[in-house]
Amino acid sequence: MLQKELTIAVNGYRSPEILRLCLRSIYQEMASAGIDYEIVVTDSATEEDTEMLMREEFPQVRFFPFKENVGFKTLVNISFEKALGEYVFLINSDILLSPGAVPAMLHYLKAHPEIGILGPKQFNFNGSLQASAFHFYRPETFLYRRTWLGKTSFGKKHLRWFTLADEDLTQPRSVDWIIGSALLVSKEKALRVGGMDERFFLYMEDVDWCRRFWEKGFKVVHFPNT
């Protein structure tokens, strides 16, 4: 198969209707992008409805189903193994693209070779801003996030630090880690870092992966321009 400029790698889990919306969004927004791209879908615990959707509505998409729930990290690692793109845009199946998002991100990443991972601004379906860039965890972070202590004044202060709530996120800037629901990565850099750690099953894979990019000398950057 011929190499592509970009692979948009979608990972799903028992959500064919949401996956349909995601794929339609990709085709709509990429139609005039001028980018040679492909779509790869990896899917955990694949249901018959999802297989039928991919077979009947999106036969051009390269589809890799799994009978078992193999976890987020395996879907990401398989996506990189199968990707023909020089760059890989990893998104969850509940992501809808905004106009011009992918070209803007790809242009920025190409212009800044020191960046290993680039993450866009993300919104919830109700339009509210979703926290997507963070400081690395400290031991007390878990305590404040999971117990009543997070409602105390010192707990709230720490959680605002953790989510960068009081920092300027209006311009592109380096951050410790970015949530794994939307990440643009150079495949060459990802291969140098290695895949997501298979010892994780759900959660923290993205934190660890960003840490390892930093350790290899690659920046992790929040990109609020899109």
C-alpha cells in the first residue's frame, strides 16, 4: 500500500451510531482539506451492528474489529501498526471535527518538529469547554479527585492547578499531558517512543505516553487554535 500524508485513526467501543457520526464528520471536513489521508477504525468488543455499518456504509475504511474488549492502548497500538500515514491523528469515536481543524493542526506540527504530541481544544456535546490539558499527577491529586477532600478549599486549589484552570491556554503551549481522545502525532516519533504500555487497560495510558514523549525530548503541546 502507498504511504499517506495522514492517517485518521478512530477507536470505538460498542457505539455504532456515534461512530457513524464521527466518520461522516471526517469525510465532510476533509473533503476540501487537500490532504492525502486514510481512515483506520479499530473497535473493541465489536458488535454485529458495527460490522454491518462498516461493511455497508464505509467499505473504503480500513476496519480492524476485536471480539474482546482489548482496551484503549491496544486499539492505539494497532492503529499505529496499520497506519500508512506519516502523521497519525488519534481520535475517539465520539469526536466530531470542527471546520479546518485537521489542516491547521497538521500545518503547526510540521512547522514545529520539536513537538511529539499535539492536542486540540475540545468541547463537550453541550458546547462547554472540556479540560484536556493537565499537569502530571501528584499523590494527593488522586485523593482530591476521588474523595470529599476535593471539595475543601485546599482540594479545590490543587485541582485547579492540576487542570491548568488558572493558566493562559489561549495560545499554543507546552503542557505535561493531554487527554488521549484527540492526539496528532508524528508516526516516526511515536515509533521512537514506542507504543502505549500494554500493562494499562483503561485510563493513564495517555498520561504515561506523554511522559515518555517528554523523556525522549519531544514536547507535548496544547493547541487551542482549533
